[in-house]
Amino acid sequence: MKKFSLIIAITLVFLCQVASAQGIIGLINRSNQFFELLDKGEFGTAHSFFDESVKEKILPEELKLFWTRMDLMLGAFESVEGAQNRAAGDFYLVTLNCKFSKGSQAFQFTFNKAEKLVGFFIVPNSNAAEYRNPPYADSTLYQEQPVTLKSTGHELAGMVVTPKNGKNFPVVVLVHGSGPGDMDETIGPNKPFKDLAFGLAAKGIATFRYVKRTKVYPYEFQKAFTVKEEVTDDAVAAIAFAKTIPGADPASVYVLGHSLGGMMAPKLATLAAVKGIILAAAPATKLTDVLVEQNKAAVQAMNDTTGRAREELAKALKELERTRITRLGDIKPDSVILGLPASYWQDLNRYDQVATAKSLKNRILVLQGEMDFQVPADHAGSWKAALSGRKNAAFKVYPKLNHLLMDVESKGNVAQYREPRNVAPYVIDDLAAWILEAK
């Protein structure tokens, strides 16, 4: 089963493993709460997180001293931008990547089986690549404003980027792919949503992006949920908010959905009034079919001559068939199938994004890269075949573009996401030209 699990893990890059082990998710959330308490100066409450065996070794006064030093070294604490976890014998290790006003720093927490904190320390900064601003990010042409998006009883951090001195400008709402994403849709040192926001604003187009609910409220996704809770509710709230941005043209609001967000964009256009939708690397088939494609491609890339990979592929494909449910029947909604609840698969399998797009009167732009190993280029062909003949539909397929809308030399695999790149400037140009031609 070891190799089988590896294959599934590779294919679930698309899913970003929304639902991981419940206990681990809880520990990540607990680590986040610990830092929030330190930031609020509630050192006594933070101290209660420690196991009795270490409480006398780390006193509340020492936590206060530690946090004061962090403030001097790194500035004010701003946010947690990412988290990692792993088991280590009888302990669980959680690493939080934290952003401060003067830089970023990772911290590692160690929990015992009773989920009590037994230690934490600063992780030495590595030489890993960092995000770099794209050349088209001219800050003299736009302004940023942090905001809070309120959606169905939730509060999500967001960012509005508007052209300076602009009036009656279009707004693009950026909708994430699968999994717990930050507002920049950060993957390694890459931040495609941040690139898009800067690039479009420099051309007179505003954007609104926000932290995904699965990142802020992970504990809510330890039970049955659907795409509505993961994507739709918050995207609809974001569209409504975008129309209230000072200087924006409320009749010129667009949705740019990436990956799963692109798959759901036609649905969003039926739930909220938008000028158009942009499908960026959007699957035209069921999610299960996408995962089947990824599995087959991964095995083919192994160039295995022993036949072992084909055996593991057969097992993976058999497991994937379990996700094709359209009705629950005797299956409990919170039953986990490949890391996601049965209710999620049922909901997604009942949705036909291509048929929904065909029923729309909105403008539609399809963007796809031929170097995308997660959503192959032939998906753009499926979109084009379904929407052919429509004057308000446009299609762009780029030879060197990967899943993150960035230039690469070959399809490769997830390793390419560890290298710093930016959304290709010609994608920004084409997006801006298509949006502005309707003004």
C-alpha cells in the first residue's frame, strides 16, 4: 500500500488534501490559537496550553519575554501564512509559517498524545526560494487596502487592490482552487493571485482576493461538507462586496476562478450577477476523471519496466471509482473517501460545469496552459467545443504555461512549484485586453 498511497498523494495536489486527520488539524488550529494569545498579551492563558510536565520550566513571564523579543526582531505579528504537520513517535510536530511586519519566521510546536504542548522553538530560516514581485508590479499605479469579508457567520481577511486615481473601473474577484488557500493562493514561493492583482491593477482593473474558509476555519471541515461551504458561499459574498468598492463599476464585476474555482465559476454566475467569468486551468470533466488522468500521467512518467507501477495504478483507479457517487444511499455523509467526505463527492458529481456554462449569457474567457500536468490542455478543447459559436466566449491556450499560469519548459511535476516564478506577463495583457474591450 505504500506506493499506492504515494500515487494518491501526488494526484491530490489538485485537492490540496482538504480533509486531513482530524486530530492533526485540531493541533494546527491550537498552535494558531497559542500565537494569537501571545499577540493579545494573554500569556497566562497561552501557558495553560502546556503539559503539566513542562509548565514549571516555561513560565508565563518567559512567554512574555519571548514575545517581546520577537517583536523587536521581527516586528508586529500579522498572520499565519501556512502550516505543516507530521507524526514523530509518540509526538506530533506542527510547523507554523508566520508573517511579521519585518519578515517571516517558522515555529515548530511539539504536542503529546494528550494534545498538550510540550515544547516549541524557532525554526532556523532555510535557503528556500522566496516570492519575488513580478516586473509588472508598479506600486505607483495602484493601492492596496486590507478588508474583512463577512460571509455566512464567518470573517475572512481580504485585500482590495485598485488603480490609483481610477474611476468606474472593472473588478475581478479571484476564486481559489481546492484546499486551504491564503489570499495569494500561495504554493511554495509562488503567489499567482498576488501577481494577478498587481498586474491587473497596473492596467486599470481592480481585484478582490480573500483567505479561503478552509484555511481560517479548518475545524469546520472535519465533518460532512460540500463545495457550497468550501467555495460557493464565500465567493458569492465576495462578488457582492466587490460591487461596493469605491470607484468600482458594479456592472463590470468578473469572477476569475482557478482550477476548482474555474470549475465552479459557471455556478457562481447563476448565483450572482456578474459581467463575465474567467476559467483559468478549469477542469471540463468530473473531478474523479481529472484524478484518473493525473494518476495515469504520474505512472507513465515513472517509466517503470517492472509492472509494479501498473499494479499500483490499477489499485488507485479502483479506489477512485468509489468517488463517483451521486447519491448517498447507505453511505454516511461524513464517510471519508480519498480524504473528502461522501457529501462532498455527491455534491460535486451532481454538478455539470460545462452544461451550466452553455446556459449562461455572460462573457466567458477560457485560459489554459499546455504544460499543465494537473489539468491537461485538452480540457480547453472541451470548453471550446461546448461554447463554440458564441460571440462572447474567447479561448487562450499557451504553449509554455503551467497550472499556476507561469512559464515552464516542461510539464514536470510538483517540484516545479518550489521554484519562484510569476504569472506570465502575456496572461496579464490578454486578461486586461479582454476585460477592457467590454467597457
